[in-house]
Amino acid sequence: MPLRSTFTRFFQLEAASGLLLIAAAVLALVINNSSLSWLYSGLLDTPVVAQIGALKIAKPLLLWINDGLMALFFLLIGLEVKREVLDGQLSKPSQIVLPGAAAIGGMVVPALIYWFLNRDNPTALSGWAIPTATDIAFALGVLALLGKRVPVSLKLFLMTLAIIDDLGAIIIIAIFYSGALSTLSLALAAACIAALIGMNRLGVVKLGPYMIIGLILWVCVLKSGVHATLAGVTLAFCIPLRTKNAEPSPLLTLEHALHPWVAYGILPLFAFANAGLSLSGVTVESFTHDVPMGIAVGLLLGKTVGVFGLTWLAVKIGIAALPQGANWGQIMGVAILCGIGFTMSLFVGSLAFVPGASEYAGMDRMGILTGSILAALIGYAVTAAASRKSAALPALKPREQSL
């Protein structure tokens, strides 16, 4: 499939998903702050049990969504990353220098801001990774509202940056947000991974065997103490992209089949389940607490400074050029849009501050929603203004744009 048609389909799905995320989040806020709040909390606390013999998985519905359905989200991310690395925008070093630098800046600076504001509180410091995330669906959805006023290269820059950001989030979750480890479960997970790699090497192209072993891998990882969603990423990296003869690509087949379900179902459901912040008893002081303040400032200011600063540096020292047709005002707008953490930030927040167990559970959502909403509104306004200014100026040659 040509790169442009693949990207166009991806962007359309992510843009529509961004709008659904907004609707799901608003619905959750409305219900949980109405007379139906009991229904919202009761639904998410509903116990769901799956048992086969001695193997039993018992979790409330909220954790089935966060640990189970979100594993499919991470499976999709893994598929997209592998495709881009082998045959897309991440396949050549020259293609990833600019978005890679921007993504690194967009993770480091927000984390430092959060650390600075919460450095004297060891318990609160566990949330340092919350403002490092960018919600690819939400950010692309806002950018899509500008239509053809922004160049395709700018949308591709944001998409690639967000994918690298997601990869960084996966690494952070694996290293910093795993619990006590089970040696037996890890050994069984390793056996599953070995089987998946073996099938890949032997040229197995049927998706069925991969999905069956992937399900077993998810159960083993869930029981191991490592976060279960990482099973989705591991499975994705083992599914082959290229095949012999003229057989369809298993990776592309699964990615195209999974993408609508994730974009239109799993992500909005996750947003609904995790964005329902109760505003009962919330005051102005609640938003100025170091935890929500660190998250909000990290998302809005940290992402802007990190993404724009590293982009500017990469261009000025000559290791990369601006996306063709884009100007610095549009880069600033995109940098602000990267502060829309939402889905991934909510997910990391649920790991850092476990609902019902941490005193800061809920505070993180205040910071995430505040920072993300402000980033969406300001980022849209800045990008729109820069795009109008760009359209009013004579076209510049690519070399002139990068100076």
C-alpha cells in the first residue's frame, strides 16, 4: 500500500477518534457529576471473573478495560511502530531526526517540570511520567479541524512524533511501572515469546496461531507483575510484515482490521471509564496542588518548550529541516498540541496513582484534563493563526523555510 494512502487512512481514523474521545470524556464528566453518579461508579466497579480450572482472573470492569482492552491498543501501536521502522517514516535515520528530537524534548522537559514542583514529596513523584505522553488521536483530531490549511508534511511530523512518544511511554511503563515479579509467570511469558519468534522465523503467516499464543502471553504477563499491556507490544513485534510469494501481509491485515475497533471503540470506552472526574468538593486550591499543577504545567508548558526547543535546535545546527511547507508558527502550534496527554496520560496516571489506593488518584485527572483542554484550545488557535499568515505570504523554497 502506498505510504500516502496508508497515512491518509490513518489520519482520517485518528481524527474521527479524537472527536469521539472528546464526546466520551464529556459524557463521563456529566454522568459522574449528576444524580446518576452511582451508576457510573457502580458500572466501573462491577466484578468480572474469567476462570478456567485453577486459573482465575478476577478484576473490576475498570481494570478489564485498562489491562485488557488497552492491550489491544498497545498491540496496534506496536504494529504501527514496526511497520514504520521497516517500511515507513522511521525506516531511515534522516526521517526520524526531527520528530525524534522533538519527541525526546517533549518527554524530558515535562518530566523535569513535574519533578521540580513535587521534588519534596516522594509519593507524588511516582507521577513524573504522566505529563510526558501525547494523545495521538486527540492531537491529530484537533489538527484535522484545520483541514487543508496545514501541509500534509506537518501532519506527518505530528504523527511520527506521537508514535515515537508512544514508544517512549511503553519503555517507561515497562521499566518504572511494573510490580513485584513472578518468576514462573515470567518464564512462561518467555516461552510464549520464543514460540512467537520461532513462528516468525519459520514463515508462519496465519494470524490465528499468533493470536492464540498472544492471548496466553497476555495472561502470563498479567500474572507476572509486568504491566499486561506490554504483551500487546511484544506480540506486535513478532507478527511478520513481509511474506513470501504473494500472500497478504499478516501485520498490515491485522493493523487494518484492528484500527477501527481501537479508534471507534476501545479508546472512547477507555476515555469514558477514566475521565469521569467528580467535581464534588473541588475548589480552586484543588487545581493548585503540586500534583495537578505539575501535570497541567508539564503538559502545556513542558511539551511546548521541549518539542519546539528541540525542533528549533535540530534545524539550527543543520541536522534536520522543517517539514516542507510548514513555518515556525505552525511548529509552535503543533508543539502546544502535543500537550494533549489525555488517553496515555490517564493510563500512566492509573498506574502511578491507583484508584482507591492512592490519595492522589483523581488529582492526576484534574491536571490531565486541565492541561489537555488548554493545549487543545491554544494549540488550535496558534496553528490556525500561523496557517492564515502562511497562506497570505508568497511561497518560499524549502531551503528558505529551513533557515
